[in-house]
Amino acid sequence: MKLTLTPPSLPILIGAAICCLIPGAIRAQDLKASLAYLPKISESPDKGAYEDLVKAIGALYTNGTIQISVAPMARSMDDVISGRADFHIPMIRNTVVPADSLPYRCSTTAMGKVVFVIYSNKAKPITLDMLKAAKDQKPFPYQLETGRGLEAYFDFPVTPSNALDQSLKKVDAGRADGFIWAQEEADYTVRTLALKSIHRAFYFAFDDIIVLPKGPKGDQLDAMFTKAIKSLRESGKWQTVYATIHTPYSDWQP
């Protein structure tokens, strides 16, 4: 008996070839974005400036959709480290410890610059020069706080804080020497709470980066973000949205 094989039709062959050439055509890869809760800037999955940036990237992402969730900073970071989320926004690039010692990968391309400010009490103001002069003193002469998860970003002792409003209230009342945090979020809180005993001083302008998982997946996401941010910057859209999040240091006092 002679067995006759019917050759596949031309459309089937073309479809198979396309699937081989375009990985996204055979498997979509939806991404989970975890954004830190930040007053006024990122408060819900549907509304916020960082959310707008993720949506702009999502419009260029052709392999699937990007789902957004919002959580406290420490939990949002841990979601990426533990694999429950694909990337976290925002974080500052650590200039104190080696990048390979961190439990996550930082995006190669920065989203922009974020100014951190020293918030101290007007009766005992603290400046950057004072911190530089005191950082090697034993014991360290200041009781300083910063957001939980950022303790390793400073080369002097800091205490983690779970709530920036509570930390700023402590500084205003003289129960803590200082609080170091991003300018826009902290300034918003100072104004909202009408704190009158706060002194502001410039600390540092960090790279504002995206937190990615380590390994091949992080490498792929890093390449995707680099390409997307470059494209959005060339169109001017990135700068327009980012200007609503972080700006250069503003020299004012409450």
C-alpha cells in the first residue's frame, strides 16, 4: 500500500514561519508592575504620575499587557525580589554598596533624578556639611530617620520609618533630629500638615531607577525599558509626565 502525504498549504507554512520569527506571536507575556504608595504621586493603580509612565511604556509593549498594583514601599520591593511582581517603581540607585550585593537589579537607564532633602528642626538645623563632618563620629551625634528599605543607602546610621508623616511630626516636635526623604513627597506632607518648625537642606540627587529581578528575565526587562524610555524621551512625552513627579531642588523653608 502506498501512503500519500498531503503537503501543508501555503498559509499554514507562512503562519508557522511568523511564529518562529516573532516570539511574542506564540506566547504573550503579561507583566505585573508594583508601584510604591506615595502621597499625591502614586496612590492607586488607576491614577498617578508613575502610573502614567507605566501606561506610556505599556503602550509600546507588544508582548502583552502591564498590570499595575500599589503597595507600601517595602512590600512592593519584596514582591519583585520574591517573584510576585516583575518590576517595582520607584527606587534610587544605591551609591554606597556594590550593585551586585543587592537582592535585585537596578535598571540601566534612570527615569530621571530625585532630590533627597534633610528635614530637621529649625531650632537645631542639620546641613549636608554637618552630616559629612559627623558621619565617622562615635557615637553618631544625630538621630535620623528615612523610609524603610533605604537604610543601606546612607554611609551613616539611620533608623527605618514606616510613615513619613509620623517621622516629619517627630522632627517638627523635636523628638527626632532629622528625616531624609524625597523632596516632593516630603514637601507635600509638610505643607499638608502645616508643620512650621521644619528646616530643609539639600542632601543628594539620586538616579530614579526601576527595580528588576536578577537573572535573564531582569536582563530582558532592562533592555525593554531602555528602549521604551529612549523612545518616549525622543517624543517628549516622558519629560512632560516626569516633570510632574520630580523637579530640581527647590530652596524654600516652611
